[in-house]
Amino acid sequence: MSATHSARESAPRPQPVSGVPMRDLLAACAAAAAVSTPPPAPEPRRREPVRRHREAA
């Protein structure tokens, strides 16, 4: 291996730019989470206490 070849391998490669703004990525993530999250379960109905007639004294 030559010195120039090993220097090229160890040099960091530039990352490609996606061209999508971070705002759009975050909005897409929020929209995907909203669509894929099931709605909350309905709250159970409360039973009203049974009203019994009191006997007259």
C-alpha cells in the first residue's frame, strides 16, 4: 500500500446533503406519529348510585 492510498482511506468522506429542511422532516415525523397512534380508549361509563326509597317512620 502506498502512503497516498492509506491517506485517502482514512480521510473522512463528506456526507451528502438531503435537501430537505429539518422543519419538514419534523413535521413528517409528527404526522406519521399522529396517523399511526391509535385513539385512546373511551372512558368507562360511571354507574349512578341506585336511589332507594326510604321507608317512612
